[in-house]
Amino acid sequence: MSPSHHYDDGGDAMAPFQGETAFETYFDIITGLAYLVTAIVSAKRLSGRPRSGGATTASSASSSSGGGETTVVTAFYSLILATSLLRALWFLVPLAAWQQPSYTPVPVFSWTKPSRVWIGAALSELVVTAGSLTLFSIFILILVYWADILKKYFTPGARRNLPMTTFFFLVGALAIIELLNCALFLARVYSTEGMILVHSVVLAVVSLVCVCEITIFSHRFRTVLQTLGAINQVSTEAQVRRIVWITVTGNLFFVTRALLETVFASMLLLFWQKHGTVQKAFSHEIWDAYTVVKYWSELTILVLMLYILQSRFSASSGQQSGTTTSTGPNGASYQKVPTADV
């Protein structure tokens, strides 16, 4: 049966579908509240951040564009806050409010009746997409600033673009792909199942790229830190540990995400090719497992980023008090690099 046939007549179209199980209801509430707590913590950190300071001056020196420490870390907290709020919204808004006939994916075409069903499905998918975009933007921002610092040290004479310009370009490119995905849905090229499939493929590809880039940049960044530490006779172990933390946690997250989205997309494609729909591609058990792994891995990485940011500034405070007398060229070079490690 064509997916659009499910929604030709009012509320009775929802009858064949099962809503949420008891596990799914409790899972949504617990996960939504966990994301909400993360949002509150990031908001408090964001509102309590100082607007100026000595560390900001050092960071500004490392980024000639004026993208100083305050701007960068404010961007990190803002992205964590946005991701957490979007995820909390998606989990805490009841299934009925999204007008979804089932907790598991069902095909819904745009411009079919009742309109509330496809509009709710589209809005739900847009919230999920926006949350994924802000989440991945956190690591894109890290990579952009690592690349900028490394380019300064490995090719000092080369012309460098503003880091935030590069960041907005990359995020904008991803946003355009996702907007095109939504446009194809609205044009009835495919249903919500097509939107979900494209979204999964995009995230799988981006995850693999992030794994490669984080690994390469991390190795080079640690080399720079160790070299500068040896030159200045200063320990850079704390900075190296933070780089390792970001590398390990980031790669674990992105490898897990790439595998998860690849398996998910493969199952969708195989079922779609065989049956022409993904209406029954996932049982509640399979979909629940996918949801648990996906969203709790995201929550874990957000919490770890908050921890790394907090520990980074605790360490920075101690370093600042111990290096204020270091005004020579070597001291300046050493202080520039660690400010970009997160």
C-alpha cells in the first residue's frame, strides 16, 4: 500500500498504529529531563562567564581575527545549550502533540490529509535535525580552531581565513543539505522515511570525516604542545591530557554514531527496496535500542564537554597565576596554543 494512502481520511487513519510502550514513555521523560538538566548547567555556565580577562588577551593573540577565548567558549556553551534544549523539547513534548501515529518510523507524505499528521511529522524531524546540527557543530568548531592554530605553527607565512568564517561556512553547508532534504519532502519526492534516510546517511558521512580529522589534528596538536613545552621549559601535560580526552571521547562518539547510522540506513534501504516502505522495518525493540544508544551517547558527550571545559578553566586559572612573569617571546608562544585546545 502506498504510504500516502494511510492518511486520506481523518483520525481513523491512526487506528492501525500503536503509540508508545510504557518503556518508551518513561524513557522519553527521563531522557528529556536529563537533557534539560544539561541545558540548565550550560546556561548557568554561559551566564556566569567573564567578559574579559588576561586569558582572553592571550587567546586573541593566537587568533589574529579577534576570535578570542571568550568568543570561542561562549560559542561552545551556546551550542551545548541549543543541542540540549532541542533534544529536551523533542523528548518532553508528547507523541500526541507531534501528531505521530507510532513511536517507530512510519511513512508520511506531505500535503496529505489529515494535514496535522504530516505537519507534525515534519516538525518533529526538523527538531531532530536541528539538534544534530548543533551537536556536530561543537566538534566542527573544535576542528576549525585546531586547524587554524596548527596552520599558524606549521605554515606561519600562509594566509589564514577567520576561524569563525570557516566554521559558519561548514555548518552552513550542512544546513543547506538538510534544508534540501526538507524541500524534497515538501515536493513529495519522498516521504518522512526518505528524510530520515538522508539524515542518517549525512550524519554517518560527517561522523567518519570527524573521526579522521580529530585523529590527525590531535596528533599534530600534541606535537606542537610538547615542542613548545620543551622550548619554554614548562610542563604541557595538562593541555595534552585535555587533547587526549577530546580525541578519545570524540572518536568513540563518532565511531559509534557512524556505525549506528550506517546500520540504520542499511536496514532502511534494504527494507525499502524489498517492500517499498519502511512502515514495519523496525519493531519497538529495535527502534528503542537505536534510540537509547543514539541519544544517550549524545548526552554523554555533552556532559563530557561540559566537564572538559570546566576543568580547562580551572587549570587555566592556576597557569595564569604562575606564568604572569613570563613576557618573553617563548612565553607568549606557549600561552597562545593551550587556549585553543577547547
